[in-house]
Amino acid sequence: MCGINGLIIKSNPSLKSNIKTMNNLIIHRGPDDEGTYTEENNNYSIALGMRRLSIIDIESGSQPIFSDDKQVIIVFNGEIYNYQKLKKELEESNISFKTNSDTEVILKLYLEFGIESFSKLDGMFAFSIYDKRVNKLYIARDFFGEKPLYYSNNERGLFWGSELKSLKSQLDYKPEICTKALELYFSLTYIPAPFTIYKGVLKLEPNKYIEYSIADNNLLIHQISKNNKESNFNGSFNDAKEKTKKLVNQSVISRSISDVPIGTFLSGGVDSSIVSYCLSQSTDKKIDTFSIGFDKKQFDETEKSRVVAKLINSNHHEYIVNEKSLYDDLDRILNNFDEPFADSSALPTYLVSKKTSNQVKVALTGDGGDEVFGGYNKYHINTINNFYTNVIPEKAHKLLKNTCSFLLKTKDDNRGVKFKIKKTLDSIDYNNNFYWNMISLGFKENEINEILIKSSNGIFNYYKDNIGLSKTKTLSDLRNIDKHISLEGDMLVKVDRTSMLSSLECRAPFLNKQLWEFSNSLPSNYLIKNSSKKHILKESFKDVFPTNFLEKSKKGFGVPVGDWLRTILKDELMFFCNKNFIEEQNLFNYSYILETVSRHLSGQEDNTFKVWTYFCFQKWYKKSYAN
């Protein structure tokens, strides 16, 4: 695990100081080691760099790694979970190795099979391979997008890295704000690939690779070849349960390979409890589990995590935090995302990562369980929307919505039943946009036109038209949207940045290509039965937990940012609402901003998501443009 950087400049300066600067900016991703490679030619110079967090092959796994003839060089960020199996297959073909690292396995696979080798990898990764033999660079990103990769191809050459801060340090200009990314951010509260907040700087999308021809500065993006899709499952429900349990166990075991101490995040929810259980069953030693609790009881769920810790007899580490401990790290956490990011659960995720990193270097998480096995309420509610819009005329709905909006109005930052019902009613749509409204946690599409001075119609058209995510009828449709947008743009970004800021590697056993394809092969009622979500997963493991334990609802990492905006953050928020400041930006409709913020501050209504999204953007803007 580490972070990578690189640049190719169309002239022949020395890039040693450049790559050093890029590496220094991501020391938190890899404090154990550093590696660089630079080369100056007649027409271009190239530099590859990496910072290493030593997890596997601590002694001999330093990077970059070279082919025997020194003609092919690789730098790599991530973990390849099937590297031992792949290495054995290569050795059976008389291919030798100098290290025990997964990095060398990627390189030797490439030397043997070329770009087709990328599809053989099971893991989380972003790597770059410089092949002098064909004068090309290849940059690849994993199936789910667990590891980040930013790039910019411009007149000077190609720049890339694991974090925006490194890449931006090498640009000789201040990039403009990307209008499309701005719209996506204010709708979603984050920016999914391929966009970044900067015009001309992009994220490589998951399961894709860049082929860059150095001679003519030609950049092509290709899909990594997929394995054959699993056909529809035709066994019994019991057969599906057995296979689910087997695949989950196998994935946990494969993701527990490490030469350093390893533990699990244990929130007490379904996913983290199952991962912790599976890890405990795979070893004869006590495992370490980590949970975070809150001094406010409405947010605290430590009791559930204690139940699981006692059941599996783990060394359980529990940390109780208060609002001040969350607030104290606010600037550090938000600034590390390098672009606007408004998922407030990043704050407690950072705290549990920070505490965990004092004990272990690797933590398994339950991330991805909801996407893979259908765990979100919005999946079930989408079915209700389809039924509702077929029965209730649109005019009648508008009348009902207006009446209920008054009755369901909330004044404080409490995301309870009223909030959820109002969110659902506001999202009801008669033009196939319900699910897009549901994932828009900030401003809905019609509101984007009010808050932004410049906006285009069709915020999500790129994903509907280019990736084929326009259908929202089946459960598979919805899960696929989440895989490409919410998982890649929000969940995985949050976990990667907050854990790596603490120099902790997080691994997600549910994010496994084989598990994803298997769950896609199942009938939808295996995943959601009536209103029971993740039905097949719960049924597969219910016998090892107390009765009905897996059916208990989970609150998630709630953070009272709506209240903070009225109190400890109010002065800073009001600075961002200054008329001169807003008009100088030339981005926002001042009157709309003022009304939205004022109604929240006065307690007339709870506009937490909207105001927090605006606040996080302005904090980023002030640091990036106003200084």
C-alpha cells in the first residue's frame, strides 16, 4: 500500500526534484519508504515515484521494480489478493522472482501476457508501467475504484498521481473550476469519476487503463477485459446461502494476507460483524477489533459491537468521542480531499482510522456490503415509487407533497422518520428520475439551476449516455448506478483518504469481483425479500449470531454538522455568505444562498445537507483560490 506519482514532460529537463516534491506531498500514504525513477531522453523526460506503507514483503518489496533487462518499470499502489496463486502459475512456466512482493507479480504477468494480464488481478490497485520497448506508459485502476488515480494530459505532457495535491503541484497554471463537476458536487455532495473539480484534470474510471504513446502524446482509455459474466443462478436458496458463505469466507481470508498486524473495524452492523466473525474463524489467535462510539446516545452503537466482540472473543478496542474531538480535526480532514467533499461521516471515519493505526497497519472493513448484497433502503423505496406513480396521478401527488412538506418539516439536524419520509416524497418522480433524486443528497436538479449562475440541463447525462446507467427499474440497475457513482465517488474516497491520512490500510472483503458477479446472478428476491435487505447475506450467517441480531437497524456515523453550522461554525459560514465574496466568485445566486442559509440558521427548517455542502465547497475554494 502506498501512493504513486508520475510525469512525462515533452522536453529533457531533469525531473528529480519534481518527483521528489510530488512524493513529499503524500508521505502520509507511505511513511515507510520512497522510490523514484527518472530518465532524460532527447525528446522527453519521465519520472515515476512512490511512497510505501510496507505491508507485504517488508524487506525486499521496495519500488520501483524493474524487468531483468531494465526495459520495463512499475510503481504500484494497492494490494493484489491472488498474487500468490498467480506467482505459482508463473513459476510453473519457469518464470523466476527476486522478491516476494505482489508488485513483481504484476510486472511479470505483464511481461508474459501484456495488457490482458490486468484482468487477472483480484485486488485494489492503481499502477503505472513504463515500457521502453514500445515507448508507452500504461496506467490501470481496479475493478471497483478502491485506489484513486488522477491524471492530466496537456501541452506540456502527462501528469498523474494518487492524490490531486501532487498532480496540482506540477501544473504551471491554476486550473479553472469544471462546471460539470460543480453541478455534480452540489447535487451529490461529492464528485465521481471521471470528473474532478478542475477543468482538464480527470479521474481514471474504475476497471479501466490508460495507454499513453509517449512519442506522439496520444492518450487512449480502454476497458480492462472482464471475466466471463456468471450466468443466472439456478440452484435452490439453500445452495445460494452455502455459496454466499463460502465466497465471503474466501474473500476475507484472501484479504487478510499481511506481514504486519491486522484488525477489523467493528461497528456492530451486519457487514462489519460478518467480516470480523470470518476473520476470527480463520485463525487460532485472537483478532483485534476496533469501534468508535459517541458520548451522545442517539449516535452511539457501541453496545452492538461489544456483543460481536464477546461472541468472537476478540481484543476489542473501543473509543468514545465527543463533538469537540470531531471538530478539532475538521480542517485537516476536509483539506486532505483536495476537492470539495461533503460526506460528514468522513470525520468519525478518520478518528477510528487514527486510533486503529496506533495498534495495527491493516484493517478489514464492511464497505461494499450494501452495494453487493442490496442493503440500502433506497433500493426498496424505488419499488414503492414505481408502484406509487402507477397508482397516484401526478396532480394528486403534488397536492399530497405540498401538504406533507409542511407537516414533515424538521427544524434540527435529526435524520429521523420525518426526514426520511420527506426525502422520499421529494424524490418521487414520474419521469424515471426517482433514483437519481434519491442519490442527490445536496440539491435536486431543479435547485441546481437556482443555486448556480451557470448550469446545464441533465446533471447525470454523462452516466446515463456514456456508461449506460439510464435504466432504474431493477435492483441490478440501481446497484450498478451505485457501483459507478456513489461507491467510487463517495464511500471509497472517504475511506481511502481518511485511512491513508492516518497511514492505515483498509481492505474491503465484500469488494470482490467474484462476489459481485455472483450476487448479480441471483434473483432479486434473494437480496431483498419484502422489506428485508441483504436477505441472502443475513440468512447465510444468522446461525452464528444471537437471534435477530442481524435484523437490527444501524444508525451509521451521524455527525451533528447542522447544529455546528448554527453554533461553532456560524461565523465562518457567515463569511462565506458575504455578498461581495459571493459576487466576486461569480458562481452562485446570492439571494438563493442567503435564503437557504438564513432559514437553516433561524431554525425555520433543517437545511443541513444543503448548507453543509455549500460550506465545504467554500472552505475548499478559500484554500485553493482565495489565498
